[in-house]
Amino acid sequence: FKTEIFSDTIKRIQSESKQLWRYQRFLLYQEYSKKTVLPPPLNTICYLFRTLRFVYRLCCPDKETFGSESNSNRHIAETGCLSCCKTVAFIAPLNTRPQNPTDNRINRMYTAISIDSARMNDYVETYQMRHEKEIAEEYWKKIIMSDEKKQKRSEKGHTKVENEVSKMNQIMEREKKQIHVSKKMEAIIKGVVNDQYKKLLEDKCDAQFIQRRPSVSNDELTENMITARTRERATT
């Protein structure tokens, strides 16, 4: 089917090209006849001769010398006009001619092909649009899923950080409590140690007092110790 259409178009183009070439050939013939024999620097002589001949023909048109030439030129002009009219009639638009059944069949086939091609183009465009739409939806779904995953990861990271911070705060509070308790215990221990040290000092003082006064009786010693302790307590 495609080969038939191609061959028909080639034939139509060849016929039209032949017609156009005939018309152009006539125009080339006329243009060549109007050209001068001499080259452009010397063509002024030819133009002067033509002007003089034209003026002479206007002044004396009944002369026999130029009559034969004028008749021949007129005949040439008439034949040129006839040929031009023939060529113009020959290359008239082809739509004025009655169409053949083959032409009608080709036109119908061409219209059917154009309609089918338009439908195919529409189908292809719709298919491409659907395919592009699906690709765009998949792309945006991937982007949205990735954003959601990132948000979840960030939320998990925030929760982990918050838990760690709370744990660290609890540990710091515990350490502070332990430090406070340990300070209390240190104070208590220091107090106990100081009391024991004082007792030891008192015992040493008593022993030294006893060693210094061996002749004193036990009652006197006890009284002296009691008085010394009371004095120390009063001073403290």
C-alpha cells in the first residue's frame, strides 16, 4: 500500500515537473532572444540600433524594405503568443479536470490513512501521558516514603537522646544524693573520731596526772579528774 502511494506521488511530480519545464523553456527562449549579441561593454551599440529601427518604423511604416521584416517579426510574436497560451492551458490546475476512479480511490485511502494516523498519534500521546504520569507518581511516592523514613529516624534519634539525657539526669541526681549522704557520714565519722580522740586525750591526761601525783589517794584522784573534765567541758 505504501509503495503504491509512493509511486503515485512520483508520477504526479514527474508530470508536473515536465509541464513546468516546458513553460520555463519558453521563457528561456524569450529571454535569450531579447539578449544582445555583443557583450555588456559594447551592448550600447545594439540598443542604439534597436531604438533607431523602432523610430524609423514608427515614422515610415509602409515601406517595403522593412515590411517583410515586420511581418516576420509579427509572425514570430504570434507564434510565441500561441505557444505561451498553449503552455498556460497545458499547465492549468489539475483540479478542473474530472478525476479518475484511481484518483478517487487514492484520495479515499489517503484520508483514511490520515485519520488512522491521527488516531494512532492520539493513542500514543495518551499512552505516553499515562506512562509519564505513572513514572511521576512512583517518583513522588519514593520521595515521600524516603521523607517519612527520615522523619521516623529523626524521631527515634530524638527519643534516644531524650532517654539518654533523662538517664544522665537520674544518674547525676543519684550521685548528688550519694555525695550528700557521704558528706553527712563524713561529718558523723569526724564527730565520732573527734569524740574518741578527745576521750583518748582525756585518758592520757588522767594517766599523766596519776603518774605525777602517786601519793594521792583514789578518792582525791577521782575528784580531781571530775573537776578537770568539768573545766574542759565548760571551756569547750
